[in-house]
Amino acid sequence: MFFERDGVKIHYRWDGTEGKPVLTLVHGVGGQLGYWNWVVDDLAKDFRILRYDQRGHGESGKPRDKINIGEFVADLKALLDHVGLKKTHLFGFSLGGLVVQSFALEHPEYIDRLIIMGSVAGRTEEEKVRVMGRLEILRSLGPLGHYDASVDRWFTPEFRAANPEIMAKRREYASQMDPECYVAAYRVLAENDFADRLHEIKLRTLVATGENDAGSNPRMSKLMHDKIAGSRFHIFPKLRHNLLFEAPKQVSGLVRDFLQS
């Protein structure tokens, strides 16, 4: 299904069980709604699930000059308004975690419970330099080159060796990305930081990441947890960044426990 906001089409779909609590999913840089397939499969019996392709990704429009945090947040609000949702659980992963932080600061009335996973806040100066270096790699090598340069940061060696089909699927997603949109979306991830405002979030919140996630590291997740009063904090042992592919059952189990507690 599609709707338009300001001339940009947004692709979305529903999954799960009618009448159950609604969970809205926001993917990361270079992703699309298919990123959530394995997580959705496990949560579908307990939730009505709304997911979508962020602008510049998947089947949504590719306005290369209009990709920024404000547009991402406005798209999410417009989607919820379009489908008539007054309240939803909201789960953002990676860049999606940054989008839902901003959304929670601007539009908290839409959110029941908030999940921020594999995301960023409070980068040190050294971490800022590193993420800008990764942006330059993406700009020079393109989506596939960036994927090949990053895969070791995203997946454990054991998972890569045991799951060649999943790794091929993840690489296929990278190959489908518009290069300019990929760079623009990654710049949003690299240049935005809401650490100084997170204390304003008063929602029931879960913050989580992988123990060995280099870019969205446990220090940043702990900082988010400390700033959001009453939040819950979880580290996935041994895992790196791409939790949705490598550990969907662990992710869905944690999410179900948090939302149903």
C-alpha cells in the first residue's frame, strides 16, 4: 500500500492479528520493510504490526534533496495519521532508533511504549570522526562497497559462515539502494544527536544493543537509558549490529516481554 506526503510516496504494509495492540516499526539506513520479516513472523500472533519503507528506501519515493531527520519524522506522523492511529507502540532500529527519539520528543502523544535498538546518542569526538569516515567510504564505494567494508562490524563470523543465504539477502538489499539516497540517509545518522534532550522523554522505554556493536555501542545505549527516567536496558551478549537478521527470536522475545509486561 502507498500514500503520499508532500509529493513523496511512502510504501507501507500491515501484518499480524487484527484487534491486537499496534506496533509500528522503523528501519535503519539502507533498509526496507523486509528487514523486519523474521521479527514480524514471531510477533504477528501477538500484535498488529505496521511497517514501512522510509523515504529514499525500498519502494518509497527517492527525493534525494529532501532526506533529513525532519522529513523522516514528518513521514512517520503522516503515516500514523493516514492509517488513523492515535496510539501505537513504536520500535526504531539504528537510524530508525534516531527517528523515533526525535518523534518521541516532538509527538509523544502518539506513543504508548517506545523501543530504541542499535541506535546512537552522545557520540564522543573520536566516534564522530569514525562515523564521518564511514560516510566517506559509502560516498566513494557506493552501497555494495560500503556493505562489503562493513559486514564484519554488522555480523558475527559464526553467523556469516552458517547463514550464506541470509547474508546474500542482506547484500541484495544493499544492491537495491539508490546511492545518493543512501549517502543522504547515512548523513542523517552521522550528524544528528539528541543526547541533550533525552531527559524530556517520559514514555515507558526499552533501550537495547549488541554487546559488540561498534557503531551503536553499549556506552551510548547506557547513556540513553540513564537519561530516559525509568527506562529498561538490555545488551544482547556477543552480538554486533545487525540484530534483526542475526537474532530475530531474541529481539522478538525481548520486545514481547517489554510490551506485555
